[in-house]
Amino acid sequence: MATSPTSKQVFIQGVTLDGRRFRPSDWAERLAGVMSQFRPGGSLARHGHHHIQYSPWCIPTVMNGVKVVIVHTDLREEEPMAWEFVMNFAKDNQLQVAEGCVLPDEPPAKKTD
């Protein structure tokens, strides 16, 4: 999958190309767990962290009731083999992939009296 130069994230969705929900139900956490060692500045061990944390480049979440792994495009430049692994996982499992960026929630509008 090619991404546009302005895209910051790729969303691997837990829905196959033919519309079926992907199984197992914890696939997103498993994929993000495998990718946890890839992060800006190197592995967790180099930073003195010895407990598992998700990489900021590969975050599992739920969007509109569907499991999603958000993959930051910086991974492609910093760890090309890791990027290929994640993209091939999506392709091999026929998962829907979309590019874009997560927008922050807008603050509530101020009331004017």
C-alpha cells in the first residue's frame, strides 16, 4: 500500500476486504505487542525500560466499534523492515487499510449569551 506524502498514519482495520470481522479478537493487541520494540530512539532496553509498552508508532485502539492498529508513517523511514512486516500482515490477512491522521477532539464551543 502506498501512502501519500502528507499522510501521518495508516489505519489497519479489523475488517477484511470482504467485510468480515477479523479474528482472533485480540489481533490488534498482539500485532502492537510484536511491534513494541520499535520506537523513536531505539528499543526499550536502551532507554532503561524493561516492561512492555506499545510503540508510539503502532497503537491498538477501537474506532466505531472496530479494532484498529494505527501505524505512524515514521516507522517506514526509521524501521523499513518493521514497516514491511506490518503492511504485509494487513495484506496477507486481507485487512482493510486506510491512510490519514487522527484529529484531536475539538474543545466545546463557548456559549455566547
